[in-house]
Amino acid sequence: MQEEGCSGKSPDAEGCPGQTIAEERTDATGTRWKKVYTGGGAHFRHWVEQFKEIYAEENLSVEEEDPAGFSCFEQSGEKMYSVWLRVRQEEA
């Protein structure tokens, strides 16, 4: 559901930049991470708090993303972030 005045594509829409689609990566220490959220504003802050409560802060990583191609973020100047969750061994 898009807010009024927001004409950008949702992060999972066809043709959106690849970094917004759920993905995994491995860091320099061999730890695997899975992207679980991309967005900003109050909704982002709410989800980060929920992830912290459920998974503990040490299992999260938050990174600022390039909002190019997302008119809501480009027009508002609001920052866009991705939340990464550490993949547990039993999930690997």
C-alpha cells in the first residue's frame, strides 16, 4: 500500500534496483547475513526495534541505501535503509 503522493515502486516491484530485493551476503569474517527490510521513516524505526527485541541487537546490521529510483525518498529527501539479519547456523 502506497501513501498518498508516493508514486515510486515498492522495493519488490519488477524493475526496481537489485539492492532492494531480499538477498544474502557473507562478510569478511564468514558470517552470513540476509536482508530483511528496506525502507525509512517511522516504519523503519518500528521494524528495527522489533528486530532488536526478537533477534538481539548484535544479530542486526543497518545500512543506509541509495534512494535513486524511489521517488518517495528522492522527493522527500528522507534517508532509506536496509536491515540485515545474521543467518544462524541451523538456517544455513
